Amino acid sequence: MRTTRSLCFSVLAATAIGCAAPVEPVASSETVTQQGEIERLRAECATLAERVQQLEARLGPDLRAGVVNALRELSTMQPAIAAITPPEPASKITLPMVIASLADVHQAMAAKMCLVVGIEPASSSLAARFARGGDLSAEARNELIAALSSMTSEQLKTPAGKEQLREVAAAKLGELIAKADAPTRVVAVYFDEFLVQ
């Protein structure tokens, strides 16, 4: 008896070349289920092939010309897309998680976040300094907690609020890097984790 994979392969191959697939003798309930699934797939393939033929008949050469034109347009757009897509930073630093109380007045709210900072040029020594226990770790956490705790949960639930937090974090981390006399700059800040409760 053939395995499920080889049986499915032979049915698909036979269907692709237009001949009937070999039928295995029924030996177990699993084989009956497999044969039922094969018949369902065969019927679905036939239906799809029929629909493709109907579309080609209805649209004919116009469809082919439309696809060719769309592909040409796409190829001319690639340089423009590349121009507006920001480049990947040379290196990324994952900062330790920060948890802070928020500035909500009527209820106690907190936020948890973990940031990944994109820097250029790459600097493994700077990454070590920002890691937990590094000399910049405490300062970075302090700045991020201050930025996070100055915002309300309502602000942080909006895209504009998250973008504002991202900009403040980038500015504060950039200042820390400048103070550390590192020839590196912050080019991106990403939320790795973000939760408001």
C-alpha cells in the first residue's frame, strides 16, 4: 500500500496530465478518507480549471495585455519604492524591558515596553554598554521610564501617541550616545514588546 504522500503525488501528477489516477484497493478507513479527499481535490481542480478557461474566453487577449502592462508598471515603480523605503540600520540593540506607571489620573495604569534601537555605524561595544548591567543601561532605562510615565494610557493607545513615544525615545537615546562620545547615531526605534494595562 502506498503512503499518503505518494498517493497524493500520483493523483496530482495524473490529474495534471489529464489521465485518471490509479485507484488503490480499499484497505482501511484511512485509505477511504484519503480517497475521498483526493476525489474532492480532483473535483476542485476541475472546477478551477473550468473557471480559468471561462475567464480566458471572456477576457481573451485583453487579460494578457493587462497583465503585461501591470508587470511593466511594477518594474518601473521598483526604483521609486526603493527610494522611499528606509534602509535597514547597520546594527540593532535590544534594550532591557521597561515597566512604568502612566500619567492617568483616575485609574492606576501601567505600560510595559521593550525597544530595539537601530544604530549606524554598527558598534558592538555600544550594544554591550546598553545591555543590562552596562554603564548606559540605567540611564537609558531612566530616560525611557520618564518618557513612558509622562503619557496617559489613552495617548499610548493611539498610533500618534506611540509615534510620539518612539520619537522621544529616539531623541533621549541619541543624547545618551552623544554623551558617551560614541561616533554612532540612532536611525530607528522599534517596539519589540508593548503593553498597556
